[in-house]
Amino acid sequence: MPPIRKRATAIAQAHWKDLGLWMPIFLGVPVLGFGLGYWLDSLWPVVVSWVAVSPIPVFGLIRHYRRFAKMPCEDCGRILERGVPADGAPIVFHCPDCNIEWDTGFIQGGGD
Ligand SMILES: [Zn+2]
């Protein structure tokens, strides 16, 4: 019997929530730094703001990678491990207990 394909919602919601929180900080702080640098006629606020936000995409990528490496089945809670999909393949998790294939709606190596 082929698995039932279902849309995984929790993982996508967590992803967009992270993006919604960090993206304004990542973009906003350098803008403030630039404004402050212009106002003070100094390059330092610009440099400091860039250094301050530079770890965000690094941590974001690590978090993203870890999040999409495993997910709990949304029906039974079993921790599902992802196989190794080819680039361009949809990221899905198969729960053998429920015979459900959870579709995260994300594409491997899609560079989102
Ligand atoms: Zn399950």
C-alpha cells in the first residue's frame, strides 16, 4: 500500500516564524548602523552593525539544517529521519507507523 501524502504544517510554520523574527533584525540593524554612521560621519557604526548581524545567517543555516534533518510525525509523534534526497527533490519524511509521507513543501538544495 503506497503511503498517504500529507502536508507537514508545523515544520513550515516554525521556519517562517524564524524568518519573520530574524529577517527584520538582519536587514534592520545594518540600516540603523548606516543611518548612525551617516549621522556621526563615521564608518564604525556600519562596520559594527554588519559584524553584529553576520552570525545570524550562519546560525540560521545550522538551525535550518537541523530542523529539516528530523521531524516528529504530526500524527503519532514518532521522530522521523530524513533520507538523503537528491538536489531539487521535495523534502519528505515517511512515517512507517502511520504510512504517511509528510511533505514539508520545501525542496532540497532549493536555497531558500
Ligand atoms: Zn506517525
